[in-house]
Amino acid sequence: MVDWKKTNTTKYRVANTLTYRFKVAQKHDFNVLIGQEIVSAGDNNNYMKAKYFSRDLSPEKIFANMGLNSGELGSSTVTSYVKPDNNMASFFGRLGYNFDDRYLFTFTFRADGSSKFAPGNQWGYFPAAAFAWRMSEESFMENTRDWLSSLKFRLSYGSVGNNRIADSLYKLDYKISTSKPYGVGEISNPYYEATNSIMANPKLKWETTITRNLGLDFGIFNERFTGNMDLYWNTTKDLLITSAVVAPGYETQQRNVGQTSNRGVELTLNAYIIEKKNYSLSANFNIGINKSKVDKLADGILEQEYRSDWASSDLTGRDDYRVIVGQPIGLIYGFVTDGYYTTDDFAGYENGEYILKTGADGKPVAPETSVATGRIGVRPGAIKFKDLDGDDKITLEDRKIIGKTTPKHTGGFGLNGTVYGFDMSVMFNWVYGNKIYNANKIASSQEYRTTNPNLLGFMKQSNRYSYIDENGKLLTSLADLAAYNEGANAKQYWSPLSFGSANVVPYSWAIEDGSFLRLQNITVGYTIPKKYTRQFACELLRVYCTLNNVYCWTNYTGYDPEVSSPVRNSSTSGLTPGVDFSSYPKSFSWTIGANITF
């Protein structure tokens, strides 16, 4: 067999800017900038494979006579593909005007053209404007200057574009291939094969985010205490999202779908508490409160299904997230856990099946389970979900919103201090009020594609419902199961066999509080006095040690509450946040170093 592959990649960027600044009558300060940028990247791929040729032939003769192969399927493959260039052309400008160092105006405009969109939709135009007023410089503020050292009001409005999608999704591209026997008999002949895995959409255009901001900066007591507060409202329209379609040969299509918005407030405070010659202490604090909302979806629909795909096609129902108009992004959708079936739920055991009890109305005392238990069927020790629609069985219609991944607020705080050559800083950060979809917990508390699963510690034999006693005897009767699993030996969790071997069900037991407080950073340093360092021509010598990710206070049972969604489909992962499945936790690290100035 002979393999040959060649790939050529080209990238280049050309950018130019011109800045001009001038003043008029001392009080009028102008600043003008214009510029352009061109970025291009492309790939050329060629691949050839030949099998079943004579050993006496050189690779050059083999590739020159690909049609003379043995005729067997897979004996030769030819693929040649020139990836469409990813080109971007941008033109931009900015005009700044400052009057008497009190009134500041900034106007910007940029035009971006992208080859990722069809002709007619390639260009996007994004203007912006900002205004700032230094109120503390006004004459009517003179009586406050003994304590209010600075006060500035800010107002801005602008737009920015996004084209972060794959190349050529607006058209159908082809490549030359012989990987399949399309020809005479079983002989492989070159043919054109579509390179697109999703349906082309010539109507694609720029996604646009509009930002609105109202801010206030202040300083008190000669800047000993400073801060800023921002109120913002951002709207993103024409979102570039992969959507399901009904079309021969395709399941999805990239589309400009709907609109989302974010409103919130951010506050930052800084305080210089002590400032002396030999010691000092300062503190900082910030908090952000953000409320996201889906303003509209495509075609006037009010609710859309999305899936995280952490378990691919094994995920029951596949869609484990919902996007709903008027609600925030990140709504987890699944079943509500209701413990597990006990022997009290059953009337008997006949012909290898457990029979649910019925009440006075003739209905089962517990809902029958079809989706929930897969191939196993209802039995003692199987996980139980709530029957939300009242049809006495568990189906996909018994799902609901079981968690919101959006936090109520985030922030951080820290301290910085010095004392006689020593310096120290401590930084904390937090997230509060979000939920985490602990997929690791689901996958590791059941048999998932294996008869010898690697279960988490809480699913140990003594803690879960079991059908085998300490002597290895298989228990089947209700009396034996009740005696072994209840009473003094009551088990906390269901049997890991509850779902069968290839069904994964999202449920509320695995939706956890993701709030945390993290000691993010500690740094301790010491600056050696100059009277010692100057002896070897050193102006400054500081040694230090830094610890990162020191400790995290959280009730989350996973490895790390700062998780990322599995990106099987990068265009929808932003709509399915907060999934913890094989996420690598933050590591503890330390650094020892020195700062030297000669």
C-alpha cells in the first residue's frame, strides 16, 4: 500500500492606520484615525492511496496508473480539495473630540466584508458613539472638591458584528473523490462529492450585537476611594445558529435565528485604606448582576429544543435544553427524580416480572416506566420519576425545566498590603445562584455501554439497592429484597441497572447548585533593601511566590464548579451551557520567581 498526502496552508494580513491630532483655540482637541485591514487564510489538500499493486512498481508509476488497480473495493482512493479562502476586508475610522477637558465625544464606524457570506450579504456596517462628561471640572462643583476629587458621567451606544461560522455554509461545495465504487463494476472512478455536512443557506448574514451603556466614575478624598458603576443593555440579533431542518440528505442548516438580550449592572470599588512609608493596605471589590432573555425565535415560534449531545444518540429524548421566549438562556430540561421503586410498590413477582400494586381507582400505585428504565422494565430498586401528566406512566411528556444555568450574580474581592519590604496580595472570586448539569454523575451511577461500569463512590454496594446479598445469592422475591434492602439496611440510591446498558436520562437529581467562592490567588514577595543590592549593581531585587487556585468552597459534588459545555456542535454550545461531562478541573499551581532591575 502507498499513501501520499500534501497540504498547503497560506495566511496573510495587511493592515494600515493613519492618525492625526490637532487643537483649535486650545480648548478644542481633535483626534482622527482611519484604517484598513485585510486577512486571508486558505488550505489546499491532496490525498492518494493505492493498494494491491505490484511491489516492483515505484510510487510514481502507481499514482500515474490509478485506473489499473485490481478492481477491488477500497484498492485506490483519490481526494483533492481546495478549501475556500477565509477572507475578511475591513475599513474603519474614529473621530474624537474633547472640549476643555470636560466634554468628550467619540464616533466610530467600521465596515467588514466576509467571504463566509453570499454576495449581497458579505458586508456589515457597524457604527458607534460615546459621550463622557467630567462633571467634577464644572464650576458649580467647586464646593465639593475638598472631598469629591473626580466625577465622570459616560454614555455609549454601538454595534459589532460576528461571523464566527464555518466557511462556505452559504453554498454547496464539492471535492473530487474515488473513495466509493461509482463506475463500471467495482472499479473506483473519480466523482464529485459534497463537502458540506449541513444544508447550504445563501441567506446567511452578519450576526449583530448592539450595546448600550450608562456609566459613572468617581473618586473621593483625593482618590483614596474610587469606583465605577455601569448599567448596560445588550441585544444580539440574527444569531448564527445551527437549526434542525427537514430536507433530503440533511438534518441541520446554519441560519440567522432570533434575538437575545442581556441587561445588568456592574460595580467596582477600590480603597487605599492605609498609605504610610513602611506599610500600606488596599482593597478592591467588584460585583456583576446580569439578566439574559430570549427576545424572539425564528418564524414566530415561542419554544425551541436543543441538545448538549454529551451522550450523543444514547441520550433519551436527545433534547435536554429548552430555549423559550421571555426566559434566560440555559434552561435544563428533564425528568424530576422521585426516589426509587421499593417492594411496597409491588403486589407480587410472577414469571420473571414484578407486578405493580393498584389503588382503589384501579391505577398503579406508582407510574409505570417505559422511557426511564429502558430495556429492564419496572422492578424494585429502579429509579422513579414523577408522573407529571398523570397518565400513569413515564414518557417524554413528563419532562420539565429542572434547572437554570445562569448565575444571579458574580464577583470578586481582594487585599493588597506591604510592610517593611514584604508585600502580599490575596484574590477571591465567586459565582452564586446557577445550576450545573452534572452529566458525570448520571453516567457514573448506572451501566452506560458496559457491564462493568466505573461507578462513583456513592454507588458502592452498601449504599445502593442490591439484588445480590453478601453471600452472592441472587434475590428475586419481594420478601427477600425487602429484608435485604430496607429496614436497618435501607439503601440511599437505586440500582445502577435501572436504565439498561445504552440509555441516558437527564433528571433533577443530577442538577446541582453551582455556587462557589474560590481563593484564586495568593502572592507573597520580599524586596531586598537597596543598600545590599547596589553592591552588585542591582537597582531592585524582589523574590516572590505565587499560589494559584488555592481552595474552593462549594456544595457542588463534581470536580470543579467552573465547567464548560461539551462542544460537539460549536454553534449551539452557547445555548446549552453548564454541562459537566469530562471537564478538566482547574489545577493548583505555584510559581517562585524574582524581579531584577539593573
